[in-house]
Amino acid sequence: MRRTGRAGWLKGVALVAVAGLTLAACGSDNNSGSTSTPPPTATAPTSAGSTAPTDASTGESTAPTGDTGSETTGENTAPPAASTGIVLANGTEPQNPLIPTNTNEVGGGRILDLIFSGLVYYDAKGAPINEVADSIESTDGQNYTIKLKSGWKFSNGEDVTASSFVDAWNYGALATNAQLSASFFEPIVGYDDVSFCEEGKGPVGEDGTPGCLPAPKAQTMTGLKVVSDSEFTVALTSPQSDFPLRLGYSAFFPLPKAAFSDMKAFGEAPIGNGPYMIGGDGWQHNAQIDLVPSPSYTGGQVPQNGGVTFTFYDGYEAAYADLQGGNLDVIDNIPPNALATFQTDLGDRAVNQPAAVFQSFTIPQKLAHFSGEEGKLRRQAISLAINREEVTSIIFSSTRTPAKDFTSPVIAGWSDSLPGSDVLNFDAAKAKDLWAQADAISPWDGKFTIGYNSDGGHKEWVDAVCNQIKNNLGIDAEGNPYASFAELRADVTDRKIKGGFRTGWQADYPGMYNFLFPLYSTGAGSNDGDYSSADFDKLMKEGASAATVEEGTAKFSEAQQILFKDLPAIPLWYANVTGGSSTAVSNVEFGWNSVPLYYEITKN
Amino acid sequence: MLWYIGRRLIQTIPVFIGATFLIYFLVFKLPGDPVAALFGDKPVNPAVAAQIRAEYHLDRPFIVQYLLYLKGTLHLDFGTSFATRRPAIDSISQAFPVTVKLGLMALAIEAVFGITLGVIAGLRKGGIFDSTILIASLVVIAVPVFVMGFILQFLVGIKLGWLSPTAGPNAPLKNLILPAIVLASLSMAYVIRLTRASVAENLSADFVRTATAKGLSRRRVNVVHVLRNSMIPVVTFLGADLGALMGGAIVTEGIFNVQGIGRLLYNSIRASDSVVVVGTVTLLVVVFLISNLLVDLLYAVLDPRIRYV
């Protein structure tokens, strides 16, 4: 009797355990859900960054370390002897089908960048180099004539023509195709019609965003016109001299005719015109993808290896272990637990260089004591009171690079010595002097604060910067923590925040305009400090309607000199990309968007 | 017996419906707009978002969405994920075999080593071996699984280079040894302690004294009488553990890059991808129910006094 009694009791335990598991499973759904849905932190930087200010704490990206120094086209001059080994690289499972206009994250982006070639591609310094384009010309920055090189083919043998581009762009922009990168076509004339949706008709979003039923008034954009097989024109709604800079982004890639008949199948096994094509067993979901050099490729990004295999990882810890264990050749991000040691682990195979991520703190124009002449003096004093080298080396183990301007070193045209940039150099005596001058206009009272979100590892540097301000200016300064990035942004957006607050920006494309216009021009979407300068706006406008990218960049650099005087935001540092490679490979260089230039890598 | 099994199988139907409903509801209630999340940190394009919502019924009320899903499953269509645009069954059927391999390896490790060590410790209760095992298992229970994972990965995988530090894409058995050991370690410690206590208790039971008094050899007493009777709690634990090993391997799968169910579940929850989450969890619940049924049937084998009618 005792036996059976016990067995019955055990059965009871088993049943409780069943219930326990079911509940535990549900419970863990809930937990991981709520901890992993939060705002825009960990979305790994794609070549398209954010249009919203990034929570740039996770800023990990790139730029050249061992610059080979040759002018713009590094690899065209003297290509190293090609190797035949397969380069093993880390990746993440692409979150969307591999369709250029529907891929907006780095997992799919890095693959598309290798199997497709756009009109231009970017070298390691972020400079655009003509790829399929023979020339991209404009006299007014608004109407572009694009001529294509002849002889380009997709890997299925189809010619790459002007229609390959125009059809692909029209497909990407049409609302009913629901492409995630559709908004990249916004500057083109006719975008409003193809993306038109009837407000108030469609389903209402969960967060209450008004419904909107896609009802395109046209199927194609009138701003795109095919002139011949090798030429097409693009009309923009306003002058944007840096439009050619954007054309290397994946949304602007061409598509073969085969794509349009069955886009779903195409997304699983895309056919491109790039240096590589999908080989081996194709796209093995959640596991890996094998890329092999494409025999039909004739462009400038000639593969120097026998192929690239991306193994998909969820975290960088396992990838880093594989790199150390010899199962992986290149890693494009160092996990937090190895940040302190990776430079010793990897020696000169470690990569730690600035990325296209700019970090700062903004002081609102309306804040008491921070407007007019007094404000200028105080802003400059605060900037001079911060020792950026000290903070980046001690707090960030040198994984940030002190800022020299308002953009990023990976942008073509960047300079570390723009006139006026000395306001970013530490000078306690001058800071004190300027602060005293401001006090003469109106005496300082109260406390200076910097708002930040405490969930992103910002407390340490905010405290350090506040202490420097406190010690060097003799005023009261401290951090103003918010529980989450979303809460901080809500207060910033509603202009409720009192004091300064941290801001960050990650570029969509390697252009100076993208770092300046959205942040500091009057009334712009991300101008959180409500900065307004007629001179700055004028230079932005002149730069945007310049005939060439270079002329535009010159104007934008001039505009930065105004910012150095007014300091609407205090530049702090650029986030670095961290990565590395194993001894099995050489010639590892990272692109402007923090992704290695895989085609250049040679296998030893 | 058959009637009993049939009845148990019929019982899984309400559990199936209840589990799918509950999980679907929980995923539905996750904070944040999953379609907006597809755009990453870029502004949401309202026309595109509306198109995706309509295509995957995400604009419908919860109950309609759930009934549509249930209707699909009856036609053996387990839904298409709006996040990956792939049929959920594809993702699941790819990840499941890997997790089954890993789970069974871990189960084998914990059963073989756990029971062996536990029996020895139980038979030599109070000895040096027993004390050592008790302390060692206590240490294993106290150390979090990710610490164990990273240490073993670093020592065995990277420093010594005996085994691959990660499982990799096709997860060959050899590469799963390390994650299986880590996954098994905690349960193994419990199995050791459970077996030890059970054996020690049975050694002083009446029927053992009787058997010894009958003049049976010590070996026969231990194997036939003590061991067999000590196995019931251990088998219960192992059966319940199989489900936990499969569903609870998220941390281990992450450390060793095992492309299994845990990882799939984690990613799908992050994307609020209900069809994949529901499909995966339901599968785990079914595995759990079946392994429990097997455990119950094993009772009858271990203890002839238990009969199912």
C-alpha cells in the first residue's frame, strides 16, 4: 500500500511539474518579450542608420585602421594576390527576404551588398566610387542624368540596363508592395502618388497611429525616366547635391526581370549583379549562407578570396569564442565581456576605429542663461571645460574617439582641423575666463544638468563630464537620469526637459549633410534644441543645391564653423567600431558603415 | 492499458487548445507594435505598415486572429510569420531536430553519470566518495549555467582546443558534446542527490532486510531490490526534465550558437512573431505530455504493483 501511495503522490508531482513548465514557458515569453522589445538600442547599424536620434550607447561601427593610404580607390591600384580560401565571417539571420528594397537591417544588408552592385559603392573612407554608373551628373542638384557602363550582367546572364534600376526603384516605392525601405525614394518626384494612402480608412495601429489604406494614385514615379538602355534621369522635388552619395545604399540596387514575376521566390534566392552570388546550399535559414565569386562580375570590388561564408549568430559572445577557437576569420563586433581584453587578445588584428556615429549633448536654446551672447560664451566655456581624451580613455577603454567636428571621420570631406574646432580642446583656464565673461552679462545661478537614460550605460560618462564641468567652472553640475530611452525622448520631444540632454546620431549614408541638416537647421525633425541660425540655414541650402558633392561638402564645412561658435550641441566623441580577424586572413578593412569590406579580404 | 493510453492522449486536446490560446494571447499582449519594429529605428511608413497588417490579419481583433490561426492548424497550416515571411513550420522543423539531439544527449549524460554516481554514493553513504560527490554537486547547483558554459567553452574549446567552442550551422554530434554537458550539469547534480537519497533510504527498508535475511547475495539485493525500487523518483525527474531541457536551453544554445528551439523562441518573442512562438511552445507542451505519459508507463515496469486500466 505504501508503494502505490507513493506512486500516486509522484504522479501528482509530475502533473504539477507539467503545469509548472507550461507556466514557466509562458512566464518566460513574457519576460524576454518585455526586456527585448525596448527601443532602438541594439538594432545593429545598417548602412542605413537612423533618422531618429540613436541611442548611440550601442554605437558600434567602423572606419579604416591600417589605411593603405592610396588616394580614393585603394584596391584598384595594386590588388594583392587573390586567394582561393573561403573567408568565414559572422552574420545574423536576415530578418526579411533578400530583396534590396525590403532589407533595412545589417544581417541582410551585408549579404545584399555583396551579391548586388549599385550605381556607386563606398570605399573604406566612405567616398563613393562609380560602379554600374558611368556618370551621375547634375547642374542644379535637383535633376540628375545617370549613364551606365556597358557590359554589366546579372549572374543569370541578363543585361543590367536603365530599366533594371528604374523598375526596381518603382517596385520599392509602391505602397502596395509594402517594402520596408520605401521611404528612401521620398525625394523623387512622384513618390507622393505611389505611396499615397487614404487616411482614416485602414487599420489603426496598436499604439493608436491613425489608419491609412494604401491607395496609390500611380504605379510608377514620374521623376524617373528611361532615356535608353544605358541612361535614365531622376528628378527630385528639391535640390539635394548629396543624392549621388545615397545611391550606394541597398535600396537603390537594380533588379533583374526574373524578380518581378515571383518576388517571393526571388527573396529566398536572389539573383544579383554583384561581386558574389549565392552558392553552396543557398540560404540555410538560421544557420549560414555561402557566397561565391560571381563569374559575370566586372566592377571594382573584385573578390580577393574564394568566397565568403556567413555563419549566423545571435550574440557576439559565441562568435568571439569561434574567432579565438579558429572557426571564424572575421568578426565585426566585440562582445561587451571581451571589450577590455580584445586588443591584447588579437594584437594588431584588433580593429577599434571611429564609426559613423556622433555623440553629443544638446543644450536647448531656450534654457535660462544659454541664449544670446551670454549663451554662446557659456556653451563655449562648457565645451572647453570637458577633457574628452580623459573620458574616452578611462571610461570607454578607448572605444570612443574624441570629437573634432559635428560629423564623423568616416565621411568623405571630414577634417580634424576645421577653423573654430579648437573649442573642442580641453582648456580649463580659457573656460573659466569665458564663464566669467558670461557672468558679467548676467550672473549664473542654479545647477547645470545633463539628462540621460540610465538603461544604456551612460551614467559613467555623464558623471565624469559633469564633474569636469563642476571642477573646471566652479559651478554645480550633475546628471539627470531617466529610466528608459523612451522616457527621455518623450520629455525631449515635448520640450519639457530642463537642462541639457544627451543626443546621438547615426548616419544613413556617408554624407555630411545627413549629420547636419536634420539636427541643426531651423525647424528640422531632430532639432531637439530648437536651434535656429539664418546663416547656417543659408549655407545648408547653398550646399544642397551645389552642382557636385564636393562643392556641397565645402559649404557644409563652412556651416560647421557657425556651429562651433553657437554650439547648439556640445560634441563629445564618435562611437568606435570594434572587431577583429584571425591569423588565417589578411587585408581586413572596415567600411564607413562598420561592415568589413569582405571582397578585399585574403585568406592566408 | 491501451484504454489508459487512449484516454491520456485525448486529454492532450484541451491542453493543446488551452496552451495555444494562452500563448497566443500573451504574445498578442506583448508591449510595442511588432509591425513598427520591422522598420528598426527608422520612421514607420504608414502605407507600408498598413499593407503588412492587412496581409497578416494583424489589424483584426485578438479573437479573430486566434480563430483564424486555429482554423489553419486544423488544415495543418501552421501560419506564415509576418516577420520573416516564411511558414512557421519551416523554421520549427529546422530547429527542432537540433534541439532533440541536444536534449537527448544531455538526458543521456545526466542519466548515466547521475545515476551511477548517485548509486555509488548512496551505497557508501557517509564515506569519502559520498561527501566529495555531495560537495561537488552542491557546487554545480550553485554555479549559474552561463558561468559554467563560458568557462567550459573557454577551457575546452579555446585553450585546449579539444572540441569546437560552438556548435555551428549543422550541429554535428561532436560539436554538441560541450553544450550537452553544460545543459546536463545542473540536472545531473539533482539526479545524483535524488538517487543517493533514494538508495540510502531503500537500503534500510524492510524488504531489503528480508531479502538479505533470505540469504541473497549483496550484489543481487542491491541490483534487484534496492536499485529498481530507487529508480521511480529518478525516472519521474528525468521524464519531466526532458521537456525542460528542450525548452530551457535558451542560455546554453546562445553561448554555443546552437541553432535550436530555444534560440528560435527567443528571436520570435522579440519580434512578437505569434505564429512561430505558439507553434514552438505547443510542440514543447506536446513533448512534455508525451514524456510524462512514458514516465507513467515506466512506473508499471519498475513496480509490478502499479497497473493501468
